[in-house]
Amino acid sequence: MYAFTYERPTTRADALRLVQAGGQPLAGGQTLLGSMKLRLAAPEQLVDLGAIPDLAGIRQESGQVVIGAMTRHADVAASAEIAAAIPALAALADGIGDRQVRAMGTIGGSVANNDPAADYPAALLALGATVHTTSRQVMADDFFQGLFATALEPGELITAIGFPVPMRAAYVKFPQPASLFALIGVFVAQFDHEVRVAVTGAGNGVFRHQAMEAALKDHFSPDAVAGVPTNESEMSSDLHGSGAYRAHLVGVMTQRAVARALA
């Protein structure tokens, strides 16, 4: 590590002032602190958001489940309110990393980082969530912009995320054994007039699978997507799996997610 200053503001206004002056926001620290240890990130000032009470918590608002940005994965997983409204979201949170990661990691930190194999971005995209920031609201379709890239502007903080409640939904992932990130993860959500399918772990970032969506809109069943292809040339290929293997997994995980949603 190296020398840096550490701030722990207790109000949103103080945090925003520090971040707009160049401070690096610190949420759960599950990615940032590891990057600092490896000298991949070298912020001069950390702004810990953990002492700001109105950035955490779960509430119902205008027919949506709204989760504060500093809400821990473990709290999302254990929430009776989320389990009743969107059980797939609670189950997703319960499958993130290990117990230590779930005890420290936050939904806002995960979404802001936008790791291409993270779980939460698939939930936001499939559920048509809204990202609330200190200056605006951004739909998930516009928020995620590729590898570790989002629509967040410099000095802008995520404050909460609003999730519409679907008719049914499910998330299934094939985890990479060492990291427990998704080698492929698929979140399926059915609403009154549409079906949304989001895929994570496949390439440069989370994306909607429009061919799967079209097939499921006509008939919401695992059989409906059994023959829907995924372009392997758009999949990443590494020591954990080839593009062809990942494309195959997208189909398998989608079928499993639909079956789970119907169970």
C-alpha cells in the first residue's frame, strides 16, 4: 500500500463535496482495496460512504422495491421484503461471493464498478431498474456501457436503485469456482407486456439477449428457448471457457432460469 488520506463523512452533502473535489468513493471495498494492494489503483483520498445512514436501507416506493446504494449483499439476501416482492433478487444476493464478501460488499459498489461477470448488473438490466444518483435517475438500459464503464459522471454518486416488481423472475449462474463470479449468469424477468433476459459473464459487459426475449414473449417455457442461438463470436474466450462454451452455457442457463421462475 502507500500513503493516502481517509475521510468518513456522515452526510450525503459532505460526501459529495469530497468526491467532487477528487476523492475516491469507498463503498464495500471488495474491488477497490484489492486493486490498491496490487497497485492497480492509487487514489490520494478515500471517501468512505459507510457512515451515511440515508444511503442504506430497503423500502417500497411507487410500486418498486428501492434499495439504498450502501445496503450490503447480506442484507438484501436476508430481507423479507425483497423475498416477498422479488425473491430472485434475494437469491442472487445470497449467491454473491462468500460470506465475508456478502457481509461487506454493497449493491451500489457492485453496480458502479460494473465488473463484466458481476451478478447485480444482470438483475438491474432484466428487471428494468432505475439507478438513482445525486443528480438524476438513469435507466439500467442506459447505465451499463461496457467493460467497467457506466453512465456515472465524475463526482456523481449512486444513492439507491429502484426495482420494478415482475410477475415472475429467476437468476441462474454457472460460477467460476475460484472467484464465484459468473462464468455465465442469466436473469430472466416476466412482466405483463414483456420479457427481459440479461446475460452476465459472457463478454465485455452485461447485455440483453433479444432473441431469447422474443422467444419467451410468445411462450414462457424452457422449450421456447431451447433452440435459440447465441453468437459465440461475441463471447469472451479464456482459460475458463471458450466462446463456444460460453454461448452454449447461455442457452442452458436461460432454460434453467425460466424453469426456476415457473417453479
